[in-house]
Amino acid sequence: MSETPKDDFLWLEETDTPESQAWITAQAKRADEYLHKLPGRDALRDELKNLIERDSEQIPRPRARKYFFAKRLAKEDLPSVYVKESLTSEPRKLIDANTLSPDKTTTLSGWTPSWDARHILYELSTSGNDKKSLHVLSVETGENLPEVISDDVYPDRGMWSADSRGFWYTRRDPSAPSNEAKFHKRVFFHALGTDIKEDKLVFGEGQARETWPAVWNSSDGRYVMAELHGQEHGEEWSEVYVQDTHAPDTKFTCVLPREPGVSYDAQIHRGRIYVVTNKEAPHKKIISATAQGLLAGTHAFETLVREEDSLLESVALVGGRIFVTRIRNASSVLEEYTLDGLKSREVSLPTLGSIAAMTCEPEGRELFFSFSSFAYPLSFFRIELESGEVKQIYQVEAKFAVESLVTEQVWCTSKDGTRVPMFLVHKTDLKKDGTNPAMLYGYGGFDISLLPSFNAFIVPFVERGGVYAVANLRGGGEFGKAWHDAGRQKNKQNVFDDFIAAAEYLVSENYTTNKRLGIMGGSNGGLLVAATITQRPHLVAVAIPRVPVADMLRFHLHHGGRHWIPDYGNPDDPDMAKYLLTYSPYHNVRDGEQYPATLVMTAEGDDRVHPLHSYKLAARLMEANASSHPILLRVELKAGHSGAGAASRAVEQEADMWSFVFEQLGVR
């Protein structure tokens, strides 16, 4: 392979030119015509619509004896925000997301109630992407306050101050170049009732462009904490700062300086700082110290909750307790500790599954956690702290016979002998005769863990005899730092080898055959799928790379791509560029190769993974493919990295994808 490979589709990176627009429009039309003519597509759409056409809630957030939550009614497209005076009282709607825009493309992308429950800080995205504006709503009147932080500065919703008189938020430095909107982040403070232009820069000044700062304070308001997250020489780092507002000199003091590859995630509770870290603990541990002792130099951090074989994932501090979630063999575990670090119990969970969130108030009387699995619909549980009682308070309606499905965990062996776990979901009466259709999903990157979770969109496939598989590949976070490191930078090929091994396992164990096997993944998972078909084009019958990263020599030049260098490596380094070229999907498409049926899916407004990756990959596959299998490019309009926000549009998107899969795998 040459040092400077040709790039015949470089022109597609300029997506607004007449030439590019004509090509994109033509490809989108071609895909739309193909997909909408597929037999059974409309019936499948109706089936998917029925599966999600039910009321669904999000986990409650307690504030000052009120409960805030989001809920989407069965016939609605988007979830709205509500408040209740108690868990059993009637809810009152505060923000109706379905009225934000006529076409439902303006979405409510995040919200946080103030500690006194009088206001809500919320984010709006006009195209479902990462560019958001910040707004403040009065809970009492339901009216918006006049101050709005424009999406032009790429603000991120931050944290309310303990007195609820204002909030910290992160935004682009006003002096930063406009073409680097996702960089040069600084923390500002906004006091309610004041002009946005008067907001003060409080933290992050002078930091490198890739650095990401955040600020919050203790529930009593005395201490203000800050974190910095960044990268240097291809390694991520963190720093933790503390400020005592009662001290004569209220400057921030660094209490945990940066170290390459070391992460810190800090909280403050009752005058103590609790930090989850991987320093000298690849599976992570909790260290703690008093804020006053650290600032006075008389107290150092000590281990409070030690490292175990399972990965420590998240921490919630409430009253006199610490709740810890761990990942054990790619499933969630919930443990309760005292503030002294003594383990009280492991909370019993319904099955192998995942805890996606925990919510509480620092001095509250309860903790809520969400739980779901492949065949266990999303549920919320409440732990009453005084009695220790764990009670289910909500479960989403499944709308299918959950008892007809089974989840099993298997282990396959990768190319280098590493054992890789994989979850399989299928009907209870499945026969391992090698004839079943199968769909393999993977991600394998950025320290992200794939745990069992409920997804109604896979139900029609599984109910028709399909096997839905989720592989826990290296590069993810399921087994700690070593597992992540084994799948990043010059170890990235391990991720593809793991995925290929998972696919081969499904065939060798007679779950399916290569002609009835598909693969799918999104974002970094889209890279995974694209790399797999360029390395092993005859392994599968159908491939679905969604919003993929595909050009590994130019990913860092667009949007926030420089943030991915710790995982992928820096293409400006000649040695790293040489390695990236060994697997870069766009550069490894071969003329005359017979590629599987491929549906590349992207969104025109994706400002996380630039759609140029999808455009260039699809164009190159179409040019090179020697098989009769279709290569299509589906483009979602007015949408971002996560695709369509409105439920009705999401159904259309999933119907297109699954009907394509059904056709290629012979599912009826």
C-alpha cells in the first residue's frame, strides 16, 4: 500500500457543493426507492410501531420532595418533562417536547431541575445533533426565563449551584476560532435574572483546545469542585480541583494532578471528596479524603473501596450510604456501603442485565435505579434507606411475550486466544441446526461497555426465529483498563479479530450459517462493521454500518474528531498513519471484490461523526463491488448522530433497516 493513497472521493468531504449535494440526493433517493419497495416493509413498520406505541417513562429525579421525570405517551413522538408532588400524585407537564417544532426535529436533549425544585435548566437541539441552546423554565409558572444561551457557542448543560441561584455551564471560549466549535471549552457561571453577556469565566482559562472542564459544588455550598479531562501524547488524563468559599483566598487548588492514562471521577459529600480512579487499580477503586485536610495539606487520599475482579462503574452518595455499580462478566451488580467503605450488602437484581442510571438527593431518604435486560423491560426500583426495602415502582409494557425469549451468555476464542463473552437472545425453542438467521452487534471502543438492555426493535427478528447476538469486544470497558487498552491504537486489530471470532462461533456452533448471518454497529461500531467486511467480505451476508468512522487518515480533521486520538492514534504521526492504513475501511476496499449486501446509514446533521465518512465509504464500495448484492446509502434528514429523535421517524428508520436485513437473510 502506498504511503499517500489516492482519494478519489475527497470531494465528498465538501458536503455543501452542488456536485456533492447532487450525489447525496441521488443516493438517498435510490436507497429510499429500494427500501420502500421491499416486500413486507410496511407490515414490519406497523409491527415496530405497535411495539413502541405504549407509554414509557424515564427514571424519576427527586428534588426538594418533588419528583421530575420524562414521559412519552403512546401516541406521542417525543418525551415531555413532568413534575409530581409525590410518587403517587398526578403529574403536571412542564415541557411539551412535541410542540417544539412542527416536524418534531427540535428535540429536548437534556434537562436538570434546580436543587430547590423551582427551575429547570434544559437543552434544545434544532436538528437532533450536538449543537444545543440552553433555556431555563420556572416550575411554578411553566414559563421560560428570558435568558437563553445560544447554540452558536456549543454550550453544555452544567450543574446548579447549591443555593439554586444560578448554574455552571461549559461553552466555547469567545476568543476561539468559529471553525473549532467543539474545542476550547471553558466553564462560565450564570446567575438567574442577569444578562448572559455578564456571565463570568470561572474555570478552564488557558487550557489546551481538547481539554474538557466541569464545575459543581457541595450540597452545603461551601466547597466548589472542578475537573479537567484532556489528552496528551495519545493518552487521556484527569485533574481534580477544590475551592473553599469560606477561605480568604478562594482560588482553585489542584488536589489530584494529571498522570497519563489515569482517570478521576470526583464527588463531594459531607465535607469529604470521593473519587473513582483507575490509578494502580485497572478495575477501579474509590479513594477519599476530607476537603479541608487536602486544602490544608494535612490529609492525603486513602483507598476507601478497594479494587475487585469486577469493574467498578458508577457511584451514588446519599445520606450515610454509598451505592456502587460494578460490571461482572458484562452484567451489572449493585452494592451498598457505609461512608466508611464497609460493604453492607449486594442488592438482588431480577436477572442478568444492566443498571443504566441511579438518582437521589445528597441528603435524601431514597435512591432510584433503572434496570433492564434483553427480555426484561425497562424498570425502576426504589430503595428506602431507613428500612433497606427495594421495591419496583415502574415497568415499561413489553407488548410481546417476554417468556418466549431466552438470554444466554457464551464465550468464544479470538485469534490470539483471548476469550470473548457474547450474549445471545432467541426463542426458547430454538434449534441449533445451522439454519437460523442471526444478527451480530458490536462496538469495541472508547471504554464503553455493552450490557444487556431492553430493545423492542429486535423483537420481530427474534420472534421470527432469529438469533440476536451482542459481543463484548476488547476496546470496550467491560473488564477494565487492560481490556480497553487491548483494543485501542495499535491494538485496534484485536477488536476486529474478536468480532470475526464471534461471527465464526455462531456458525461453528450451528446457530446459523454465513449466508444467514448479518453484522451491525454504529459510530465506532460502524467502523467495526466496515473493517470486518473489508477484511472478511465473505464472512456475512449483510452488513449495517451506522454513522461509521471510515476514513482513518482524516477523522481528526472534522468536528470533534481530535477527541478520538487516544483511542485511534494520531494520523499526523507517520508511524501511526501506517498502522491506521492497515485497517481503514475506506482505504481497504478492493476493486473487483464481492462484498455483502450493505446498507450504510447516516444523518446529514451528524456533527459528531461527520457524514463524509458514510458518503466516501458508500461511494467506494459501490465503485469496487463485483457482487450482485446491493450497496445502499440511507441519509436521515434533520437528524444528528443518534438518528431520528421522533418515535415515528425512528420507526421508519428501523423499518428500512430491518426490512433490508430480512430480505438479505431470508426472514419472512
